[in-house]
Amino acid sequence: MPKLPPKKTDKPCTLLTVKDVAEADNCSEKTVRRAIAAGLLEVVRVGPTGHMVRITPAAHAAYRQAARW
């Protein structure tokens, strides 16, 4: 079976940094990292060692929705 080329999307997915999320939520970066460590905010690990994290806008929206009272 021949390999198909990867599908191209019209818009690339924009990933957010911890700093971006902290600024959007008006909180500290440490608070965002705590949410990640607690499993409340889903991240995508990038880089050769996997230490850098990025957050999809959908994951951020889900976190914000779950954090509502």
C-alpha cells in the first residue's frame, strides 16, 4: 500500500505557552504549572527531551470551563 502524503490543513494549530495562559487567566505561571501537574490542564510536550510544554486553545478552554464555579 503506497504511503499518502500528510494532509495539509488550511490553518495551523496555534499552541499557547505557559506564559500565554497565565496572562490570559490573569494568574502566575506557577499557578498554570500547578494545574498541569495536577492533571487539570492538558498539555502537549515538545522538544527533544519533552520538557517544554504547549497548550492547545481547546485544552485551555476546557480548563477554563472546568474552573468555573
